Amino acid sequence: MSAGIPLASWKTQILESTVGFLPDWVQITVLALIVLAVVASWVIKIKRRIAHRRAVRSGPPLGAAAPHGQGSGADHLGPYAPQPQQPSGADFLGAYAPGQRQGDGPA
């Protein structure tokens, strides 16, 4: 019943034509390496998915608001909190800083 229509996909035909001229032991080795790579990628994907699920389950609950009167949002920023202001360049002059003249002081 074959009408000359190829049953394999174009990817399979390219693989067969590329590997077809090699000796049998090389063909088997190449196909085994391809299968090993596919299985390894599946295993890695499954391990990452399991690790992600465990991290989500064991992590702290998100969106838990602090009770009223227990600090502002900036108190809960942790390492993302803004750093304190650095002193200006004149603060590092020490003894070389210009003295205050009369009338420059606070009013």
C-alpha cells in the first residue's frame, strides 16, 4: 500500500542520513548518547521542579502583614533597606575645613 510517501519525519531522515555512513558501533554509541542526553535533561527538569515545590512549601508565608503599631514597611526591608546618608565631602576635611565666619552661623 506504499505510495512512495515517507513515514519518517524530516528530522529522523536527517539523523539517519548523517549517521548512516558510520560503522555500527559508532551509530549505536551516538544513539545511546542522544538517549542519555534526553533522559538526563528530564531528570534535571524533574529535580528542579521538586526543589522548587519544596522551597515554596517550606518558605515563610508571603503577604503576612505586621499587626498595627509594629513598625513601618521600611523596618521589614532587610538588605533592601536604604543605606544611611553618607557625610558630605566637607565633613572629611577635618582641621582643613574652613572656619565659620561671623554671621554664617545659625540664626
